[in-house]
Amino acid sequence: MKLLEYEAKSILSAGGIPVPKSYIADTQPDFLPAVLKSQVPVGGRGKAGGVVVVSSEDDYTSQLHRIRNLMIKGFLPKKVLAEEELDIDHEFYLSLVINKADVTTELIAHRQGGVEVEANAAEEFLKLILTADNADTVGQRLADHYELPDKTFALQDFIEKLYQLFNAEDMTLLEINPFVLTKNGSLVAGDAKMTVDDAAHFRHPDWLFEEEKAETNFVTLDHSGNIATIANGAGLAMATVDSVADAGLKPANFLDIGGGANEASVLAAFRRIMEYSDIRVIIINIFAGITRCDEVAKAIIAARSQLEDLPPLAVRLAGTNYEQAVKLLEKEGVIIHPSLEDAIDAAKESV
Ligand code: GDP
Ligand code: MN
């Protein structure tokens, strides 16, 4: 389950991590100036116009109205967060993530964070495995990497609290970007992306988040994967993921849309895929029995018109109402591949 920024920050704050003072924006501002931030479950809000500083009441009212109606990567916010404006000296990057292949918790850091973090060269990131045994030495390594020699103790304290929270809250991903050094020398979580493990829900009756529990069987395999998959039936979905991996590509997710999939549920699957940042192709592999190819085709058409920045699709459909799907998709110029192998070959070309 992916949390929104305000939900993630309330967990961080309860665990002793400094976050900006804030309120959920309503008719009247609690304080000004403030930074208004769209609460959508995707990154890149800053670049999309979803983060803006307001100083006057008029500004507040008009920008709040604008952000509430600003669609970002297919999402409209249910809430807008208003935060105290930080006086930023420098923006760093910091994240913790479960590495499923190695069963480790990995810390990833970069001296240069903020909205251009994707432009950083891969080899410049500090990556280290965080364990209960080494968590007390990481402050020094971070201080070296960030070139903040006088912040060793502050960083150590920050990491110990983060690591403790990460485990206690069953997180699989926590990204703080920007990790802000303010002009008066404090370290603050400027933004927070947090994913918690759905399978640990039973341990957390307090988990009441905006994102509805997914009806479909959707599992993140690799946040940095370059191929998203949509398939039906657990067996076919697994085979699809395996074939993608065998072809040397990196599957980001497993998704079985199930037998009763309709246009709305498939479109919801597309929206979840849009939350990943590195997807180059979405592979759709449907062998329709109860599911109908024309419903899937309609969802594909809706996704293409509604979701900005939708990655290229590699579609393989077969089964019930195949002919209708062909007619619908032909009009849109979407190719249907005869087999999964062909779809994967097409995906390889795009990557
Ligand atoms: P994202 O684009 O969805 O990752 O949203 P962020 O919350 O990371 O905000 C994007 C950028 O807006 C940050 O990297 C900052 O440069 C800027 N920003 C956000 N909050 C503040 C603030 O309080 N003060 C200043 N000066 N800049 C801010
Ligand atoms: Mn950010």
C-alpha cells in the first residue's frame, strides 16, 4: 500500500523525524506563507505544478482551487497539504528500500536531491545494507557522502529513528526527497514517499489510509523495474513475469486482473502502474475466458486518452470477444500481437 505524503509524514513525525509544520488546506489558511502540495500518489508533482508557495490569502484561495483541479499523471488530489515554507540551504536524497532478491534493507543516498534526482549518475549514489549491527555507524558514512562533517551525530540520530520506524511500520520503501538542510542548520524530511507491506496489515489495525485496498491481485516486484505487466489468471500472470525476466527485462510488478475484470478495474490497474517511475513498456497478456477482450480493449483506449505519459503498450489478447477487441483497437492504431513472445520482442525494441 502506498501512502500519501501527509500520511507518511504523520508516521515520520510520530517517530521523532523532523517534518515541516503543516495543515490540510481548507477555506481559510491556518498560516501564511505556506507551500501548497497536491496529495496524489505519484512523484513529479513539483514539475507538474502541484507544489507552489503562496503568501497572501488571495493567492492561497486561487492556487488551492487550481491544485484541486490539476490532474497529475491521471490523479486528482482528495486533499491538499499546506506546509510552512522551508528556507532551503541544500536538498539531499535519502531512501530505504527492501531488496527482495537479497532480503536486505538498503540505504540509498545522494548529495544532490530534489526534482532533478533522476539526472544523477547511477554510480554516484551511496548504497549500503542497513542492519541492526551497523545502524550505529551509518551517520559517519552519510556525513562523508553528503559532505556534512558537522552533521554526523544529527544524521546518525536521523537514520536510527528511520530504521526503527521502517521495521516497526513494515515499510518496503521510504524515500525522502528532498532531505532538506535548512539555512539554520536543521535536517528536515521535505517530502516523503512511503509504501507499507499489505501482508502486514493484520499487525496494524491503525492503518487507515486513503488508498483503497486493491481488489485485484497486484504485487510490486521491483520499484525500479522497466516493464509493467497486466495479465489474467495467477498462472498466466506468473508466466508473463517470468518470460519478461527471461528476456533480460526487469518486471516491476505482478498483476492478475482476475476473471471478473471490467473496463474500470483494468483502468485502475493502469493507474497503479503509473505510480512507478521507470516503466518503458506495459505488457498486456490476456487469455480471455470469463474476462472479455473488448472490455480490456476499452480500458486500453480509456487509459490512452486519460493518462498523460502512458508508456508504450505491447498487447497480446486472445479468447472471448477477440474480434470486437481487434476492431476497437485497430481504430486507435494499437497493434495486437499474436503471442506473448511477439509482445516481449516489441517491448525489447522500445527499451
Ligand atoms: P515532488 O516533485 O512530487 O517530489 O514534490 P516535493 O515535495 O519533493 O517538492 C518538489 C520541490 O519543491 C522540492 O524539491 C523543492 O525544491 C520545492 N519545495 C517544496 N517545499 C518547499 C519549501 O518549503 N521551500 C522551498 N524553498 N522549496 C520547496
Ligand atoms: Mn519529492
